[in-house]
Amino acid sequence: MSPVVFSSGICETPPAAGNVVAESSSTIVSDGAYGVRGFHGDTIGPEALPRWYRPHIAAWAAAAGPATTLWFWNTELGWASVHPVLAEFGWEYVQLIVWDKGLAHIAGNVNGRTIRQFPVVTEVCAFYQRTFTVTGPGGPMPPKQWVRHEWARSGLSLQRANAACGVKNAATRKYLTKDWLWYWPPGEMTERLAAYANAHGLPTGWPYYSLDGERPVTAAEWDALRYTWRHAHGVTNVWSRRPLHGEERLKGTGRRAAPRVHNPTAASSAHLNQKPLEFMERLIMAVTEPGDVVWEPFGGLCSASVAAVALGRRAFAAETDPAFADLAIERLRRSGAAARVPAAAMVAR
């Protein structure tokens, strides 16, 4: 089935249909198949997930830039099954977010006489960045190795890097170290290292700290290679919150939202995997700025896109189920109205 593709926010060029990836996505929020028959089209078990996700992951990688990030929601086993495919296509693991839903998630649903494991009350969201290398005279290298290699290539002593950066010892201790305490040098410091190495280093045919072999990298160019991170004090990788309930959960459509749902009632959830908006807002706030692009390839009820619009980001999403798409579009319209996004910018295709 062809997906319904829709955009929200001020977007002049919509993405193409199929494996859609918005141009130069700042972040991708994936909340697709879990291998639990959670929607029509989900797999029966996690062993089928790598094949299910492969074409999508390939499309994300093809359209991603060096600073594109990925949030991958799933079960623990589902994520572990798909991780090798993500790594194959250049997605580098950063960390795992754990959603602790608490005892309310299993209340009355555990038979202590038959269960043979601890009850599961968690869901995970794996955070990925793009695997990034810099190609120079020494061949492709990860940033940590490249920064040190370029300085060594200049023939200058390590101590002179401190003079280049105008610091006492931070350059050698942070930017040129080989150990795990390495810091990504800010653009300003990288530009200073480049200027000093090119002014005082050995003459070569390839400029020091150059991405193209013609000129040294600028501070802005270097900073653009790294994803945005907006730190929130007090927030860790474990998020405790009970599952959606009451008015915050969409209900009452009267249709079977998934193969495992039988005889739905007015109290039945419209979608089995609706995420808290506060979680999606937290993810998007962490790695984007206002006006950045958020891509939600498996829209469902489009919680990530709704959050993105509310935060002043540009959102693109796709959904294959027309019923879910209708609900999502209405949520996006309400979110756009609250964020004062022009009605003409809320487009469904």
C-alpha cells in the first residue's frame, strides 16, 4: 500500500513518496514495527524485523547528512535484532533511552504461577548518529584520529597546539589525546589549529585540516559536521512515566487497530503504540533548533510530528493506514493552529 505522505510547518519542497526522507533531515524518529503484531503490517516476531527495516534504513542513510541523528523506538529484543542493520548502513550507536512504565503497566496481567521471567515494564529508544570519517592524505579517518593526524603531519610539537588555541594545556589534553577523554574540538579551536599549522608547519601539497584538499576547514564548516545537542540538566537516559491513559490517549474509533485486537469498544485505544508527546518533545528539543527538519517515517498518530510543529520545527511524516493517517492529520492541524502555522503549510498527500 502506498503511504499517505504529509508535511507540516513551512515546507516548500515535500519529500517524495515511498521510502520518504525529508531533505537534509536534522533528526529521524522511527517508531515502526516491533515484531508484536502491533499494527496491520507488523511482523509476528523480532526475527523478521531486520528484513522489514532494511529498505527503510538504507533510505535514511542515503539522504542523511553528517549531522543527522536517529531515534529508534522498539522493544529491547526488537532493537537488538535491528542494530546490526543500522550499523551496516553507517548509523553509530550513542546511547539507549529506557522508558520505565511502572507497575501500572502490568497491574492485573501477571500470573505468578506461570510466568518464568520478571514482568516487562519497559520500552527503549536507541539514539544514533552518523558514522563520520574525514578523507585526507592519510586516507579516511574518524574525527578523533584525523585531528591528531593533521597536527602530526605538520611536524609541529604537540605543545605548540596549546599556543595555537591560546590555552595552557587544553589542546593537547582534550583535542589531541589518544585516550577516551578526547573532546570534539569546537569550530573556533579547529580553525585556530588549522591556521597555525598552515602558517608554521612543513610545506605540503595538501593544506592542513582541509576537507577538500584546497583550503583549511572553517569554524562554521566544522561545527556543521556535528549534530546539535541541547542539554537538559536533571534528565537521564531512564524516563519513568506511566503509560498513556485518560484523555491523552486517542480512543473510540471502533476499528481493530491491530491483528491482536478483537471486538474493540469505545474504550479501546485508536493505536496500540501511541507515545507521550512529552517524550517526543524531549527527543526533538535535544537535537534540533527551530526551523530544523524532523522526519517521522512510520507516522501512526504522528506524535513526533505533532511535537515538532508545536516546537517550531518542520515535520514530514508518512503512514500507510488511511485511518491512522486521518487521525494524525487532524492532530497536526490542531498542533499547527496552536503553533500559529499557516493553514496552507499543513499539507496532506
